[in-house]
Amino acid sequence: MPDTAIAEAPAKVATGGNILQIRNLEAWYGESHILHGINFDVNAGEVVTLLGRNGAGKTTTLKSIMGIIGKRTGSVKFNNQEIIRATSDKIARMGIAFCPEERGIFSSLDVRENLMLPPVVREGGLPLDQIFDLFPNLKERLNSQGTKLSGGEQQMLAIARILRTGASFLMLDEPTEGLAPVIIQQIGHTIARLKKEGFTILLVEQNFRFASTVADRYYVVEHGKIIDGFANADLAANMDKLHTYLGV
Amino acid sequence: MQALYAQLLVGLINGSFYALLSLGLAVIFGMLNIINFAHGALYMMGAFVAYFLLSLGGINYWWALLIAPVIVGIFGMILERTMLQWLTGLDHLYGLLLTFGIALIVQGVFQNYFGSSGLPYAIPDQLKGGMNLGFMFLPIYRGWVVVFSLVVCLATWFLIEKTQLGAYLRAATENPTLVRAFGINVPRMITLTYGLGVGLAALAGVLSAPINQVRPLMGADLIIVVFAVVVIGGMGSIMGSIITGFALGVIEGLTKYFYPEASNTVVFVLMVLVLLVKPTGLTGRAA
């Protein structure tokens, strides 16, 4: 499917108004041209998953939206506001939160400090008691050094700290990477609950079996372009294609 | 015995200046990753600003303690915005060379106008005189310098280690890109941090003015020892800088009593030993 067709196609599973609109997004790491014209939309209240092989450009897409990549061109509109030239702190203050693949837990901060680090950018963030309800382990480890937590706990902390901020649009980069199945299940429940609470989520995943439990729609990224997109309801029909795309 | 106590006091006073200056250097290195060779010149500027405030404006020592760090801190922030910020991501050597050049220019300008001899700065009336402690005579001003420096050092440590602002600073030292993506204006925070570090140097300069007189090269004489203090304490370590600053001042003072010939080199001998045993410094962490 050509990029423009995806860009112009209405969302197949629309649960709300268009919150993110990306057109012809290109990005570079130094001299390396990584994204070659990404086009897709995300609607309010839905979970959209970017699938693709390693190095396809999924993480770069999230970083480009967040404004933490050296050079980017094209158009990224959030709530109809152009943010392609905005700095990452301004983008965060507009209500976009990013949970990086490497989790970004700070070793010089304890769990409480890590949790309280991102400032509240707007009303509507989850209060601490709700966060501890979602992630009870964190409450018991508040005084531990952030990087002394297990991988699963660090992932929970990385998600928990952006829920406080009031951001309504969450970008989660491979939240299940390297985690035990029971923790993956817990993160799946958390994402489902966040969706129920009205958060819009853009997820990057290689594990489409996990993604299928939470996603409304998928886009497939390859060589820095969106090459396909379909709704979760059409997943079974697209399974063969998906195996080819992902090489699994 | 009186001589030993007197040298201990001198050591504590020198240690106060080492601690304040190395603390500023540690804050700047931690946040900006710049080895700020201009620190000595900015310390000297603090003393000169206090001198100008008194001689030109009649503004006394107590106000100078507040105003001089603010003025020199603003000067530092202008340096950071116009020059140092462009060094982000480059090798440490560039920052070292640039700040060394700034130090030479600042010192050269002051030397051109004021020569090399010291300008007098009187001890404020409230801190004149001394107290007989029984075992030694304590000049009040010197006691004030030690206590005030300790309070400022601990307040800075508290700010960085125990407050939300400090958490931002520590986090931005580790991963400024992610901290900025949380909505925090990291470039502005870096500028303010440089201003804070420079302000601490200027504060040390004001404290030093009544003891050491106001001289264009007063910072150049001190800065090499202060760098040795920072290396021994561990680059970027806040508490390490404070403890090492005071401890080395005392060790230097004791050396002056027991073996005066080694008093100018003892800090550097210790630096070599620490680098051989623990290259990251006594409280520093490996990068």
C-alpha cells in the first residue's frame, strides 16, 4: 500500500477525533537518512501499534514526534497544532509523554524521585494512589535506587512516571522487551486499563501477539516508511502478510 | 601548641575556600561536563565587585555577600549562553581551552587597570576583633568564614541532593535529552547551574577579600590547588568536593606545622596517590 493511500485513508477504527496527524515525516541521525516520508494518523482514545523489524524506523518515528532527533522535516500535528519545529520540552507540555525503549531510569535518583521527576504539564494525571494501584511493587520500593529494580519493575516505573503528568497521549517504545511473560501480561492489563481511562497510546512493538491484546490498529514500518495498515479486527486476515513483513 | 592550633585554623579557612570553589566546579562539571578553568578569575571578580561596591557605591560587606555573587553569576550566565553552550557534545579539551582563555582575558583586563598588588578591603565592624578560646586566639572574621562557608556548602548539597530542583539537575546530568522530553527546559537549567557555580566562586571571593586583599591574580594562585581538590574528591561529586575541600585545607595546615617544606606540595602528592589507587576520586563514580 503506498504511503499516500494510508495517509489519506480514514482511520478504520476511529474511537474519537484525530489527535495526531503525521505527513511526510523524514528524519536523520547525522548523515543517515532514517525516515523517508512517514504518514499516519492516531485518533483520540485508541491504541495504535507500529510494527516492524529491527531498524525499520519505529523508534525513530516516536523520537521524531517527541522532537528528540537531530533533524526532521514534514508535518507532525498534535491536536491540530504543528509541532515539527517545537522543542521536546514544549511538546511534552502540550500533553505528549514518551517512555523510551531503554526505560531511562535515573541511577542517581531513588524510585520516589524517578516517579516524581516529570513535572505535571496539565490537569488529569493519575494520582499516586491510582498509580500504586496499577503498580503495587513500586510502593514497596520507593526508597530503592531506581536502577536497582528488576527489569519489569523498571518498566513499570518508566510507565508510571508519565501517568502522573496529565499527558493524554502516551508513546511507549517496546514496553515488553526482555520481560518475563507474567510481567508482559501485567503491562498488557495496564495498557488496557489506561485505554479505558481515556488515554491515547502509540505503541511500538515487535511482539505482535502482545500487541494484538491491546491494539485497535496497526501500521507496519519498513525502511523508514509505512508500508501497510489495518485494524485489529482484520488481524487474522492479514496474518500471512504480517509474518512476511516481520520475518517470523 | 598555639602554633599548631593557629595552623589548623588557617587550614580550615583555606579549606573553606577550597570547598566553596571545588563545589562550584563540581556542580558545573556535573551538569555541563565542562572543566571550568575560568573559575579562579570569577572568584577574583567576586572580590573586585565587593571592592567596587564599597569604594564606589558605599555598599557594605553584608550586601556585597548577596550582590557580588548575583552580578558575577549573571556574567557567568552570559558566558554560558554566548560561548560555552556551543561546546555541548565536544571533547572536554575544548571547554578547558575556552575557559582557560576566558580566565587569561579577565585576569589580563583587571591586571591592566589595577596592577598586581592588592587593594585593601576592611573587615566589617561586626566581625572585627577576636576571642580567646583558652587554647588559642580566634579572630572572629576567620571563624565566620569557616562557619558561613560550611553553611553555604551544606545548603548547596541539600539543594542538589534533597530537592525536586536537585533531582532535575541530577537527572539532567545523566540523560539531558530524556529530562527535556519530560517538559523541563534543560538549556535554561544548564545556564542557571553555571550561574550558581560561578556565584559560589564569587561568594568565596567576597569572603576572601578582607583576608587576602583584592588582587587580579588571587584566583590564579588558588585554582590549581582547587582542581587538585576536585580530582581527589571525585569530579562531579558534591559531598566529595565539600569534605575533600575542608580535609585538604586541614592537611595542608598540619603539614605547615609538622613539615613546612612540603606544605605547598602535599595536596598534589595526595592527588597522585588517589589517582593511582582510585582514578575516579575518593567519592567519584566511574563514567
